[in-house]
Amino acid sequence: MSLTIDFSGKAVVVTGGTGGIGLRLARAFAEAGAQVTATGATEAEVAGAGAHPGVGLRVLDVRDDAAVQAFAETEGPLAALVNCAGANLRAAELAPEGFATVVDINLNGTMRTSYAFREKLANGGAILNFCSMFSFFGAPHAPGYAASKGGVAQLTKSLAIAFAADGIRVNALAPGWIETPMTAVPRGNPVRSAELVGRTPLGRWGTPDDVVGPALFLCSPLAGFVTGVILPVDGGYLVA
């Protein structure tokens, strides 16, 4: 087996691939040779992503069953599906409507796309889901986000078993405190930022680049006997 991660001639779909970690991963897969389709929930998100060689951009609201199915039908065989579409509404999640919205995007959306692309991934494909530190901890400020990410962890394990007979591996990453628009609020609070960095053994905020290696590995043949794993990418935050 080659120890080089090469996606040349392969297709990859990255939902939520127009910003933050998702955008960096879409570009990283393309730089590794893949033909990537990255999605954003709105035209504005897609327009804001900017052009990159090997990355095609499309609008997809993962809450829309019909749209997800129609999108999957337009794609050919896939090497990987990266479920990076997500939302964190913070205080709005304390109300039923906000809570339901976040769960529908983060958890139900991951389920929708995973099932819609199941046939496209058969015989060697990989699904990479996105968990969070809040898959393990409670989040009093964002209960919908924590509940949905806890659900994604269990969904990942369940689909790893359910899809194994189809030759599909299902894993997840659990990023720690990464510099993205979603973490702008704690990064902008000097006290909170110092608390988070102080709790992180590696002593810094992570960046989307820190997520690239683990993501490509889990979607590559190098991880051919790895499924059902939730891999923290957190600078040691979970063990501190």
C-alpha cells in the first residue's frame, strides 16, 4: 500500500464546504487530486467561498429532503462524503424553534446526506462526520448544538456498523477550539480565550489546517481498517 494520500481521479463531496473548516477541507481534497463538490446553504455562502481549482460550488440546504436526494442523484461514484454542514445559534437554542433548527441541520442533515449518498459510496467509500468537544461536554449556552453533536457521535458509530456490508467506512472528527467564524465570540473575549488556551495542553487555538491531515487520512485507504472512530483534533483539550 502506498503511504501517499492521493485522491487523483476520485470525487469528493463536502457539505458546508463554503466556509471555515469545510472550505479548507474542500480545497485540501482538491489539492490532493480530487474533484470536489462543496456546498453552502445559500447563494450568498456559495458566492463568498471564492474559486479554487478542482472545487465546484453548489447550493444545498441539508434540511431539504428532496434537495438532498436530487443532489445525490446528480453525482457519480464518490470516494468520500464529508458532512461539515453545521450551525450554532447559541442563546436562540434555548427556545424550541432554535433548538429544532440546529438539530435538523447538524444531526438530521448528516443522516440525510449519508443515506442519500450510500449507493455512491459503496465498495470503498468513506463518510467523515463532524462532532465537537460538545459531543462529550454539555453546553449551557448552546444546548441544541451539544445535543446534535452528541447525536452525530452515536450516528457515526451506528452507520459504521450499518454501512460496513456495503464497504463504506464511517468516522468522525471532533475539533477542539479552532479559529473559524463559529468561534469568533470566544476568541473575541480575552478572558474566555485565555481560559480555553490555558486548558489546551498544546497552548494555542487550532486552525483549519490542523484538521486537514486527520480528515484526509480517515478518508484514504491508509485508514482502510478504521471505522466507527471519533477522533479528537483538540490539542489535548479533552484529556486536560
